[in-house]
Amino acid sequence: MADLATQALPPLPEVLRSRLAECCTLPSLPAAAARLIAIARSSDPCLADYARAIEQDPALTLRLLSMANSAFYSRGGNAVSTCLDGVSRIGLDATLAIALSFGLPRPGANAVLDHEYLCQRAIIAATATQELAQHLSPHEAPQLFTTALLQDIGILAFEALDGDAYAAHLPDLRQHQKLSEAEQERYGCDHALVGAWIAMSWGVPSPISLGIIDSHGPLADGDARKLCLRLSCRIADCWLAADSASAFSALLRQLASVASLDIVMLMTVMQELQHRLPSLARLFEITCPPAIDSTHLLAEAKELLFEQNLKMTIRLAEQQRELEALHASHVVLDEQHRTDHLTQLANRPWLEKRLDQHFTCAKRARQPLSVMFIDLDHFKRINDRFGHRFGDEVLIHFAAALNNMVRESDIAGRYGGEEFLVIMPNTRRQHAGILADRIREYLATQPLAQADGKPLHVTASIGIADLEDGEFEDAASLVDAADKAMYRVKHDGRDGVGHYHGPDASD
């Protein structure tokens, strides 16, 4: 027996290992399969070597050709009549599976267990695994077929060890999960590990031995190989259950939580499995498993599909509501991020970001762009005389008025303190001057607050810079130009509009 510690398999309990090593009636590797494995281990195996080894066994040859000419492999092609053509058509993994199938349990007078059930279960599970793999992991389908075929070989090992005692102390074979649990309690491991141990000792490829262990775990998403093996076991159990309709109903309900399984795909697998089993039963010389009630199964699947779709619709609606709430929250946060908290106009960082964008676009497209720099005159006096809260009220009222006067395409914001900036895309300074005059006219006629029962009028100094007025390197230099024009108005007595006329103009 191969040393399991070197083959990446979990160790067997020491007592069980010793008993198995001394047992002379363990399942043995068919001679034909042994030859095929030996060829696979050679330095340079070829299809002709496999074909010559198979030709030495008439029964194996007949089964190989029957498999190669079956509907699953022939796909309407010409019939093959030689082992070489047969191996070429079905591949090496499937060829090995055919050879290993001669080691499946057979009914006999000395059999303690129901070998016919075990053989039927192996064929159903192997075929179900192959069909599932065609959808979930196509490149592994042949190897998974072999793995599922051998998954219960460990049961025969326990039978060889303890015979009647094994059968008497363990649950019915049809209660597979309980059988594994009872084996764990009695032997310290279940038949899956023992089967992997035997398969590894035969020299089968390591993925097959490891797959035998994987075949008995819980259903879960994430690993297509394990899912194919584990689901095929459950399909076989349901297929051979006394009440298969109820068993399949329970299985479908369990599968509802496995997101990677498509119920429609599963029904396709079940229909193909029902179609293939009679010919496979003849090929492997077993009693054909009973047919299942496909009408009942399809009705159950449709009901489950409806429930899944309903749950998905509800879940999508919930996710849509969550997305809308997140979007609304994002809009609020974005608004807060770019808005001056006092005036509710754009804040300086947002103004500068948008001006950079418009400056780049205007330069590239050779379009006009103007900016207006506004400073409320003598604002410090207002704060000193009436207080900062009063000054804030003046700023709020002016911001509201400015926001109503600018065009939809303009961007008005608070630049800092009592300073405001208006970005005016596609606008030359003459048209920007029209807005500046409207602002001055509004301030002259409309008080921004009431102070000591009297209306308080405020004036503003306004500077305008046009992109065409100079060779501006960046957006900041355009703002500086408008700021200089505004300071010239301040210097000349305030309450006016000034235009930037280039770098040679006096400040």
C-alpha cells in the first residue's frame, strides 16, 4: 500500500490502517486497469499503448467500443471498430473509468451488503457528475466521472473487514449521511477516506483520490469540482430512494440556497441523465435504475424557480431602494462638499475646480470666458458697527440676489469673506459688464438689510477679466486679473465696474 502521508491525503487511524494492511479480501485493482495505470506512469505514454493493453481483454474491448459508439460520445459520427479509435474518441480519463468499472461491486451469494444498489448508485452518481460538469467545469468532466464511480469503494473495504458486523451496526446504505457519521464513530473515519486510501494504493491519479474525499462534503458555492461531486451523490440517493419524488423535492429546496446552481440547468441534467441511464445500465451490465417521475420533478422545479424569481425581484427592489438612498445621501454630501455653508453658493475650492475645467475647455476650443470678482464695499464697517451676525445676514441676502441674477450657465460662489466670484463661460467682457451693471443697479435700489429701523444699502466694487484680454497661463492668473481690475475700482473710490486691459495697465 502507498504511504498516504506522502500523497497529500489525511492519515487513517493507526488501528484501521493495520487492519486494512492485513486484509486479503479488499477490493482489488482489475488487471486491465493496472496495465493502463502503469502505462500512464511511463515516461512517454501514447494512445497506441493504451489500445494494445485494452485489446488483451475482450470484455474491456467490448465495453470500450460500446462507450465510444454511445450517443454521448459519438454525437452522430461514424462508428469506431478499433481500440485505438475508441480511446481517441473518449479520451484517457474515460478509458480508465471503463477499466476501473470492472471493479464495481457485483451481486453474489456471499455479499453482505446490497451490491446491486451500490453499483446503481455509482453509475447514477458518475453520470450525474459528468452531466453537471459539462455545464460547470467541462474540462474536468471525464475525470469527475471516474472519481464518482469509485466514491463508495471504501464501503466494500469495510465489508471486507467486518462483514455482518459492519452491516449490523450501521444504518441502511440509503441513508448515506448517517452511514458516514456512524463509520466515523466506529472506525474514526468514513468510507470516503478509506476509498481514497485504496484508490491511491492502486496508483490512480492523485486528483481522483482527493476527489473521493471531497465527494461527501456539504453543498456550497465556490468550487465547481466539489459541487459536481457532492450534488451527484445526492441525486443518486434521491433517484434510488423509496419515495424519490419526496426526496427530490427536499433536495430542490436545499439547492435553493446554492447561488451558482441554475434550476433550469439542473432540470436539463436530470432529463439527460434519465435518457442515458438505460444504455449505461446495459453497458455496465447492471439492473437499470428505476425511472423518476419527471413530470412531478419539473412541476417542483417550476415552483422553486418561481419562488427564486420572486425572492430575486424583492431583493432587487430592496437593492434599488438602497442604491437610491445612497445616491440621495451622496447628492447631499456632494452638495455640502461644494457649497458655502453660509451663502449656499459654491465655495472657493469648488469654484477653483470648475474654473480650471472651463479655462482648459475654453483654451482648447478657442471660446470666450470671463470672470467677475465682486467685493462688497466698507463691509468691515458694517461688521464693526452692527456685529458679525448682522454682517452674515447682509452676505446671505446679497448671495440670494446674485444667484437670481446670474444665468443658468454661470457659476456664482463665495470666494472668501465679502468677496464673490462669478464664472461666465462663452461670455466676453462686454456682456459680463451688463451683469455687473445689473448688480450695481440692484444694490442701489434694494437694501440688503434693515439697520436701526432704516434700510441699509451696500455698494460693490466689481472687476472683470476676459480670457481674450491677455496671455493667461492658467485659471488662477485670470482670477488675479479680475482681482486687479476690482482693486483699481477700489482705488478710484469704489462702487463701480473695472475691466482688465492687459499686463501694462496700471494697478
